[in-house]
Amino acid sequence: MTEVIHIAVDADGIATLLFDRTDSAMNTMDMKFMDEMEAAVERLVKDDAIKGAIFTSGKPVFAAGADLKGIEASLEAQDTPVAERLARNASLSKLLRRMETCGKPVACAINGTALGGGTEIALACHYRVVADSKGIQLGLPEVQVGLLPGGGGTQRVSRLVGIQAAVPVLMEGQALSAEKALKMGLVHKVVPADQLQAEARRWLVEEGDPVQPWDKKGFKVPGGAGPMTPAIAQMLVVSNAMLQAKTYHNLPAPKAILSCLYEGPQLPMDKALEVEAKYFTLLQLDPVSRNMIRTLFINKGKADKLMHRPEGVPKTTFRKIGVVGAGLMGAGIAYHCAKLGIETVLVDRDQAGADKGKAYSVKRLEKDIAKGRMTQEKADAILARIHPTTDYTGLADVDLVVEAVFEDRAIKADVTHKLEAVLPKDAVIASNTSGLPITELAEAGERPQDFIGMHFFSPVERMPLVEIIRGRKTSPETLARALDLVQAMKKTPIVVNDGPGFFTSRFIGAYVNESLAMVTEGVNPALIENAAKMAGIPVGPLTVSDEIGLDTAYHASQQRKKDEGAAFKETPTFRLVEKLVGELGRHGRKNGKGFFDYAADGSKRLWKGLAELFPLLAEQPTVEEVKARMLYAQLVDAAKAMADGIVIDPADGDVGAILGVGFPAYLGGPFSMMDTIGIERVVSECDRLAACYGNQYAAPQLLRDMAAEGQTFYGARRVTPPAAAR
């Protein structure tokens, strides 16, 4: 009895290969799939009663890609012999090649999204027809997790559309609509969903060509097959140069894809598929792919499925929420929720402020309408869901309110009192804050169990992460509701415990603080900015500081000085910010002057006065040393956050670091990076840096204990986070 591929043959000899797992809600591709798919292909080859076949799916999503559990297990199996790994990696490619050369025509009826392996199955079929259902996507996104398509994707795409057109599809991992795939030539036809099977059958009966274009005599790759074609040769040279300039050699997958596109089209298909399998295996052995797969695929997938959601709490469906504070963050939350169909009451202290918050949505939607992405009717419907007001009684029937007012304890306390006066019993108050202690904020009210932190990132509609912060009295029900809202907003949540700066704020703070300290030491600011880019950090620390606002850092440090009193210790960074803001009025981009001077046209250049304040060292450090100081400052802080019980799982730290504050994706996040380097070597480097630059690099005892015990953050020897004991 089959559980994955179900075969039915009709009176005309047309076999339907239905991909419909009975053991899962999704059509994942694992060894069970491979075994049943192989059996189905062999029957197709040997059964004379079968004249042709339709491959299709019995689920809304055509294929969901590889099985998470299987991939996670393979990450830890690093001792598998290379030859065995290569053979395993080539197995899907060989199976699909067997299907396309079986001598019988195979049509693919694509009824839902078919990214990754789903698209590779379709490309190996002789005819591809797609339903015109809304939202269907095709594409090969493997590069986004450090890999390349391993089922023949690099070779079939290039042979169908040409090498030049294949480059963005493969190297950017583009998700293509059915119409775009049709226009490019990756599929043959797009039809109404109710005609999908009929069109596949029509082709089999009327045309039914069982030979792929590249297996026919005289086939030529569109546009040329490689270096012998001047235009293609030039394009590959330029693409390689642009790639290295953009990635600084940190990402091996795009380079491997370029190699497949250079070598493969010059070879017969079978040999080309072997080349693809070789490069796939090389990437799989590289720690970059392991780190990216773990964090951006496995860990992110677990977070999206709400791995920290308490059991036994009924799921909340949000039809209406409240947002207090109509500034940039509150307006963004209201806009995003309204677009997803959630009614949003947007409260501000005066009507003008509330209306200004809604105007943010008006401007965003007008841009979408102008670009043809949105109809006026749909925009009007979205705007009708946003209700700007000063009246808190409009929140009397909501399950959750996001408080997004200014980062001031007194203001937030006042809002909490007003909310508790009108909200239903057990309604959640979620404070959007980047650093104020949630436990203390909750004490302003009488229902600390219903209080939680929800740290959104700006701009809300674009940033994928939400950091959920549990206060010491936050109830499981409150946590569950907060997670339900994040999922409804189609964002990725991480969950951390309350503590100074939570995780993401203190984590990026370590990067910025150490970078600014280097400025005060006389390290060239241009070297600091460029070293960050070369490390894979998308935005340099001085740029980040200007964008956030030096005045914001100034006010925060002055508040900390006031709170800590005699215990406060001035740091080089504190003195730098105090000088730039307090004495020179340089607030950052907002007033046109910070570390950079900003021109009216938006261009910028480093402020020359920095060299006068902090004379440059005669001998500058190496790029590698600057990179080490930036990255290890963050590694130490991540380890401290776990030692302090704030980070409850390394997956949260890695996902949060990459999606929230731009930690280099190829490193997999701080905890994956430490595992890759080796904990003992991390501690040794921390000791070196601490001896050179200060105690901020001192490894916490957690790391020293892990090194002594041979423990890691992931795998069989993974450490138990101290938060688990809370």
C-alpha cells in the first residue's frame, strides 16, 4: 500500500501519479517519497498498458520541499564518507533523469506552489501546465540557505531559458508567479484550475512528445552554451566580479551555481547532472550551508510553527486589535494588520496624531496603487479597517493591545492604567519596547500576568521578526496569545526572558559599542565601516548609529547614568556620544549631521571633524582584527545572554540575530558560529581579545564550562540553557 505516490491508470492508458502523503498534511520529500517515486517511475517504464502519465498533487501546496527532521539529522552526520554523500545527493537527479528518458510522455499538472524540489520535478516532466490560482509560485530558492538545486535545476533551467536568464532565477532564488514562469519559458501553459487535468491529458493524447528538447539531436542552449559565446563569456566574467564585490567571498553557493552554469551547458545532460551533484556536495560539506540551513530553514521553520507556544491554550483568532501610539512604529503595526484583514483601533493622545498615524497607511497604499500593485477598492477596504481615535473605550472588545508609545516608563505606566480601565478581563497588554524591563512595566498595572513585551522592528511591514519578552509574571495564556498574533501577522517570533536589553537590543549594542570604542582609539572610521561590510554585516556601525539617532543613544545613556547613580561607569562610547550630541548637536541623519554629514540629495560622507576629536593611529589594525572585535563582542554578549537566562534556546538567538539586527547569515547566528569555530577556540580568542582590549571580551563561565566538557549549542552534545531551570 502506497502512502506518498498513488497511481491510477485509466482505460486510455493514462497514469495519474498523485503526490499526496497520507502520513502528513504537507507533501514533503524524504526517503519514503524517493522509494515510492522510484517504484512509480519503474512501473511507468515497464507497464506496457501505460502510454503516458500526469504527475500532480493532492494537496493545496504542490510540494513542500525536503523534510525538516531529515535535514536536521543530516546536519549532524558529518562523518558520512564523501562518496556515499555524493551518491545520495545525486539520487533525486538520477531518478528524475530516469523519468524524463523513460520513453513515455509525462505531463506535470501544477495545482499549487512548487518551490525547490517541486519545481525540479516539474522541469523533468515533458509538459508543464499550471493552474491560474492566486498565489502559486515556482522557483529554486536553495541559494537562500547556502545550497544549490540538486535535482537538475541548474541544468534544466539554463537549457530552457538560456544561461543569462537563468542567473537571477538561480542565484537570487527568485519565486516566480505562474505568469512570469510562462513568459520566461519554464512552463508551457497557464489554465483555469478546473481545466488543469484536462489540459495535461489533452497534451498527452494529442502531442505527447516523450523527449526533452536537450535530448534531441541538434539542440543548442538558448543564447549560447558558455565561454565560446562572447556575450555569455562576458556575462559570466562580470557576474563573477559583481558576486565577489557583493559577497566578499563569504557565500559559496552563488559561486557554485555560477560554476554549474559555466560547466554544465557545455556537457551532455548526464555528465552535467554529475557536475551539479559535485558542487551540491561541496556546499553541503561547507559550514556555511550547514549554518544557513539550520538557522534560516530549520530553526526559522520551528519558530514560525510557534515552538514555544504553551500547550493546552486555545488558539486566538484576531479580528480586532488595539494599537496605542500612532508614531512610526504604531502606524506601521496598524497598517500591516489592516492589510491582513484585522480591524485596528489606533489610539493617540490627540486626534491629529491619530490621523497622522493613519496617513502613513494612506501614503503607503498610494505608492502601491501608482505601481499597479494595488487597486483603489482594495486600498479603501484596508483603510476602512484602521480607526484613529483618542477614545480608549474603542478598545473594550479587543483581545490584545500593542502599546507603542515613547520609550518612557511614566508614559507607558499611564497608558497601562488607561488600558486596564477599559479592556476585557484577561485581554493582553503588549508593550512594544526595545529595552525597558517588561517586569517593571507590568508592575504599573494590576494584571502583570496579562502583560508581555512585543519588540517590533522598523519598518514593521518589511521586517520579518518580532521579539516576544516574557516578564516574570507573564502567564502562559498571555504568551500564547502574543504568539498567535505574530503568526497572524505572518512574522517570525522568538521568545526570550526579561532582562536588560532583552536579546536583540543588547546584541546589536555590543556591535555598535565596540565599533564606537574603536573610533575613540583612533581606528579609521572608514576602515570600521568597510570591515563590517566585508564581514557580511549589511549596515556599518556608524551608519546604524546615525540611522537610529545619536540623540537616542545619548538620552538612553543619560537615563542609565541617572538610574545607576554612583555605580555608573563612563565608557569611551558614553563619552563619544556625549561629545557629539551634548556638545556638538550632532544627532545623526535626522538633523543631517552625525558620524556622517548628509547633503540635501541624501548623499553622505564621513564627518572630517572626527579625525580632530580622535586622531588616527599611525599604524591601523588589519581588517581581520577589526572584524574579530565586532563579531566577538557579539559572540560574548550572546553567550552572556544565555548564561543570564534571557536566551532560552540557541535557535531564538540565531534567528533573532539574523532576522532582527543583520548578523551575517552565512555564519548562522552567534551560537551556530561558536559551534562552527569550536567552543574551546572561541574561549581562547576571547582571552586574547580581553588581554588586548578589555574585559568586555571575557568569556562567561558558561563558555568555559562548555569548552571543558566538550559541549556545543547544537547536536548530541548540546548544552542545557540556564533558562530551562527557571
